[in-house]
Amino acid sequence: MTSNLPQISLARHGETAWSLSGQHTGRTDLPLTSKGENNAKQLGKRLQKKIFAHVFSSPLQRAMKTAALAGLEHVVKPEPLLLEWNYGDYEGLTTNNIHQQNPTWLIFKDGCPGGESPNQVAARCDQLIQKIASLQQEAPGDILFFAHGHILRMLATRWLGLPPEDGRFYLLSTASLSILGYEHGLLEPIIRLWNDTSHL
């Protein structure tokens, strides 16, 4: 794999009370736990080894705080396209809670009543990918996104040109680092690294 092509690093925010309990946290603006703050600092030590031309974060505090604790508070910019999936009626529920109502429910296939559909989230990710392309024309270089589990899984899926439902195949842990990139050229998108938590 060619190393001089731009890379897009994906950092999932640190632990919150709801990520710990397994509750779906879309637009509920929860803070990090103490462990989440410590993990964000550890993630930051790893990110210090890299230079980023652009750093963006979901506007929600769990993502912005992770960026700040990682040492990037002076360069990070809020990006609404990185907001987590709108879970609608399923906000705050665990998957087990939802399966009691709908045993076959799968978010990447069914979406959320009163919230976003997979196609709507995929469309946001497609906009992000277009933004990445525009940034590479204006100011080439590596990019870093701080965001949430489901939106980043969908972003990786769309990066590879796959249908929204395939997002179910990519698991993401809190405070993990993943990297999207290219193999031989800009027409060959790949995943270079996925769900790495070796810094924790």
C-alpha cells in the first residue's frame, strides 16, 4: 500500500454511561465517564505522532471533549454531518429492549422509527466523502474525524462503495482508531486499519 496518499483517521469518542450500558445514544448529549476521559488522553498520545491537515468532530460533547483531551481542541472544527444516527423512538434503549418489540430489527437494515433510515445516514456519509474530496483539492493532507460508532461504521461502508446494510459488519469500540485510505490511487479506497485499541 502506498503511504504517501492521504489517510482519513476515524476516532470514536471515549466511554459514556450509555455506551457502557449499551443504550443507543444518538442526539442525547452525554459527557464522558472518567474512564472515557482517560482513554481520550491515551488516544491523544497516539495521535500526536501524526500531522493532520484537517480535524473535524461531531458537535456533541462526547466527541468534542475526546478531541480536546486528545490535545486537538485548538484545531478541531465541529461538523454536523458527523452527528450520530438519529435513533428517534429508540433513543436510550438497548438492543435487547428493541428486540422485545421487534425481534428481527437491525439498525443498518431497518433504521429507527421517528429517526433516520439507513439511506438517510448513508446520504450524510456520502456528503462527508464529497467533502473529503473537496478538501484534498483545496489543501491536501491527512484528515481526522472524531465521531460515534454507527455514523463511522456507515462512513467506512460508503467509503468502500458498499450498500448501507453492510455497515453491520464493522464493529467499533470506544476510543478506538481506524484509518481509511487508498491502495494504488484515489480510485481504490480501502480500510487501512480498523477498531484499533492498542493504545488503551
